[in-house]
Amino acid sequence: MREAVSTTAETPLVARPRPLAGVRGWRLTIPRAAVDREVLLRALALFALWVEVGLMIGLVLVVARRRTPLAPVMNRGGEHGWLTGPLHDIAPFVPQHGFDLAAIFSGTLAATIVCYVVVVRLARRIPPRAGLGAIGLLHILFLLAPVFILTDIFNYIDFARLGLLHGINPYTHGAAAAPHDPAFPLTTWHHMPTPYGPLFTVGTYALVPLGNIGAYWALKVLTVGASLGCLWLVWRCAQARGYDPLRAVMFVGLNPLLLVYGLGGVHNDFFMLLPVLGAMLLVLRGRELRAGVAAAVGPALKFSAGVFAPFILLGSRRRGPLLAGALVSGAVLFALGAVLFGTSYRGLHDQASVIVGPYSVPSEIGALFGLGIGPGLRLITGVCVALILALLVVRTWRGADWVAGAGWAGVVLAAGLFQPMPWYVMWALPFAALARSRPLRVATFALMLAMFINCTPQQNLILTHTLHLHGIGPQAGRATRALLR
């Protein structure tokens, strides 16, 4: 009897080891594979991140080395030698041939875009310290770099000097109204008045007492600060919407076109986006009245910010206070602008009617149908853009995500312009980062690629000579002509 009990008790002990061994083996093998795969993906993400940073550093050093069309302001030389910046003496050799320089720039920018796509795709594998450190390092890099590609920063400075020092209205006159001003040799818009909002123009008046050099560096510092402020707001908005804030910030802050053209070119779109993103965060926190005030500030800095206002209004839970805040603040700001500058905004019309680059999405679509750049194509494009924006507003009013709607509005507005400026991709980037919309992110990537193809120095070689797509000639800006020559 005891033997039977003993045999019965021992049977499970003998029978169980084989299944358990198999289970244990299965449990030990799969986690190792998962860990190995995770390690590889994390290594790939970090590799892509630091390759992008390294390429950006190399590009800045090459541009800072000598006078090239990639940094047109350095061509002035002489008394303007301070424009080279502190990186000039440590830069490597630059090929003398223009084609080599264009190839270096275009190839480097293309490689950074590939790295950026990998980083965004594997953003969850990147430690916060590495991601934020890379963004901070790149901001410092472009702060110290010479101005890339265009020279709009000196147009900002000259418009302020026209009004404050010479008593000339920058909304009715261009830089040629004061040709003896020290800022005039650095400008490119000699006959076009300012196209920017009155609040931005008044703000630049505060820089005039600093002189050209002081205003230049102050604007660079303020632009970097505005960019970092936008990224902080993206972080806060992502937290408020329950998204990964680091991934959202890297999606925006590591975009190569935003860095090279926007931050490197010192453009005022960062100032425009600050109140827009601030209004967005205030809406998410339920502070509608303040959100309305912030939404009104954006168009007073740059008129294109007005395209986001309807979506901010529709995204609020209490639309009455937001609308009241926006209307009152907007009326006060533009009344102040009318008192200071009048009601003429000829520069906005002139900028919209001038073709700056030889290729754009509307011009290439028009070319497919045999349409030249004229009033007809402009009218068709304007009507299409207006209809799409109206449909986006209606769709948002019916319950679609208002953040995604604002992102689509940014994509449509940037793609519908006849002057394709690559930093306009930032009009869509923050919203694409904060909206759970894969099609919007794909459209933003497509916009980025279109801007890259349209605006890099290789565009004439690839589009004109290889694909036989003949764009129109540039008609504004010596710096732009130097780039596209």
C-alpha cells in the first residue's frame, strides 16, 4: 500500500520535468531575442540621431568657411566680416567648384532627412537626455552659424530702421527709400514694403538702438529662443493630449528643413507659431479667454497665422469667451497698427504676386495641363485652397480632430503657394506631431520632400536637365538668384 502511494506520488514528479523544461526553454529563448532586437533598434535610433547631428555640424562648418551662395551675406566682406561668426576659423576645406558645393549641400541635407525619418520612426527607443541634448546642441550650432541661404533677417532690421530712424513708413516703402543706411547693402527687398504684421514690425523697432551688429545677434538669439519656446509648448500640448512628449518634440525639433532653412535662415515664423501653440495649450487646459487673446496675436505677427484661428475656436469647449477674446484683442492690435502704419499692406500683395522660386506645386501641376503661370492658374489655385480650407473647417465643426484640421490647413496653405519656401513645413509640423493622424504625418513628410526637391541647389540639374520639367525663372532677391543660378 505504501509502495502504491509512493509510486502514485512520485509519478507526477517524474512526468512534469519534460513539459516544464520545454516551457522554461521557450520562456528563456524569446525574451533573449526580444532583448537583442530592442538593443539593435535602440542602437540604430541613436546612430541615426547622432549621424544627423554630425552631418549638421559638418554642413555648418563648411558653410562658415568661406564665401558661398549658401551663405550670401558673407559675400559682402570688408566691413561686414563679422557676419562669418565664430565658427569660421575651425571649418574644413570647401571645394571651389559650385557644382561640388551644391552636391555637398544637397547630399548632406538628403542624408539628414533619411536619419530624421529613422529617428522619428524609432523615437521611443531614444533616451530623453539624448533626444533633448541633440536638439539643444543643434540650436546652439545654428545660433553661431552664419545666416543660411536667404537674408530676410536684414530686411527685418532695415524695415525697423526705416520707420524709427528715417521716419519712412515700411508698409509703403522698401529699403531703397533710404539707400545710404548702413543696413541697405545687406538687404534684398529694395523696392518691396514689409509683408509682415504690425506687431512684429513694432517689436523689431526695439532692436534699432543696438545697431546692425547688435540687432543681428539679438534677432538670432530671439529666434533660437522662440524655437525652443515652440518646442516647450509642443511638449506641454503632448502631455495634455496624452501623447509621448519626447516623440512629438523630436518630430518637430529635429526636422532638417526647419533647422537648416528656418533656424539657420533666422525666419520669423517661430515668432508666429509661439502664440498659435500657446493658444492651443490654453484651449487644452480650458482657458478659452486667454486662448482667444493668444490666437489674435499670431496674425498680428504674420498674417498666415490666421489660417489656424478657426480650428482653435472649434477645438474649445466654450467658444464664446474664446471668440470674444480673439475679436477684442484683434481689434486692438490692428487698430494700433492702423494708427502707426496706416491700412496699406502692399508688401503682402507684392510678396504673394512675385514668384521667388522656379518650381512650386501649383506651377508643376499647371505645367502638366499646359497652363502657364498667369492670372488663370493663380485664380484656380486660390479657389482650390479656399475650398479645401473651408471643407476642413466644416469637417472639424462636425467633430473631427481640430488639431489634425489645423495641421492639414498648414499643409494646404504651404503647398498652395507659388513661392515654395522650405521652412514653411513648420506650419504643419507641430500639429502633425500632436494629432493621432497617420495620413497627416505622411502628408507632412510629402510636403517636406517637395520643399526639399524644389529648393535645394540641385533642383535645376535634376528637374530641368534630367526630368525636363522647366520651371519659371526667379524674379526676387539677389540671394535667391545666387542660390538658384
